Amino acid sequence: MTTTKAEVLKLIESSAEKIQQHGETREQAYVRFITKTDEGRALHSVYKRAPGPDHSPPEAPIQKCAAPTPAMAKLLQKAEAIKKAEANITMEQAFAKTYLDPNNRDLVELEKRQRLTAAA
């Protein structure tokens, strides 16, 4: 098993916190730990050679999306039909064509009203 920079950094930070003196910042304790103690120098050497980033990215919160409004579902159906008819375009392009089509103006307005009503 390979130890990552993030894992070693956590160990260094927790060890530095244990030796932190009154009136000393976390950063000062960190520097003192990696420069003045044998354990700190050894861990810092491992840290410099360890692979990976020096932090673990936070987990992104899962955002729940509202179900599409009935009007949006109809717009998406129309976009899917365009996508099937024109295989060389993306779904996003097909949706843009649907959304901007003057024949769908009433459906777009209805979708906006439904979405705003649902958000309130």
C-alpha cells in the first residue's frame, strides 16, 4: 500500500498539534516539529517523496434536482425527436432548437410558469 502526501500531512499536523506550546500558532508548531524532532524530519522526508496531492478534496455534496415540470418533459420529448432525425447534433443542440422554435413559445412560457410556481 502506498502512503499519500495527504496521509503523511495529516500525521505531521496531528503530531505538531500534540507538541504545540501555549502562544504558538499551528504553523509554528508544524515547523518546529519537522525541523527540531527526529520523527518530524523523517515524516517530512517521507512527505516530500509521497505521491499525490497534499490534501484530500472535500466530497461534493449531492445536489437534488427537482423533477422536470410537465412542460419541460414535453420540450425534452420534442428535442429527442429532433435528435433522432438529425443524428449529427447533440442533445443540447436539439434542445436549443426546440426551445427557440417560435412554434414552442407557448410551451416554453408554460414551463417557466410551472418552474417558478414549483420553486415558490
